Amino acid sequence: MQLVGIDAEALQRQFGKPGLIWREEPAQVWQYRGPACVLNVYLYRDSGRLVVSDAEAHSKDNKDDPLPPCVASLVDARSAKTPS
């Protein structure tokens, strides 16, 4: 899944409400934690809406963790929580 360029609404539809939000002016950082990793997504204002400009992932023990497997594990974890 491509994260860069999507807006905050699309991000929330995909991952739900972030577990943590903080500001690093002029950005907002949204953090999602899953069983395998932590995903930090950096959003900046663009034409009045928040848009993803970058994302990084790491394992909970602070080792590098490639972004695609982290995103996939978070989507899978969210899908498992959503009743069919």
C-alpha cells in the first residue's frame, strides 16, 4: 500500500485512529502500534488538508523493520478486529 500522498481521512480508514499523535511543526506525526512493529506517519498541510509526506517503521525492539511488511501486518491486525 502506498502511503505517501494520501490524506488523513484515507489513512484513518485504512488503519483506524492512531494510538498517538504529536506535533513536530509544521508536521503532525501519527503513530500506529501493531504486534510486529511501530509505524510513524508524517503528515503536512496541503491545500487545507493533512497529507502523508513520509512514513517509517521499526520493530518494538528498535531494530529496523521494512515499511511494507509493517504496513501489511497493521492492516492484517485491523482486519482481524473488524467483524465480517
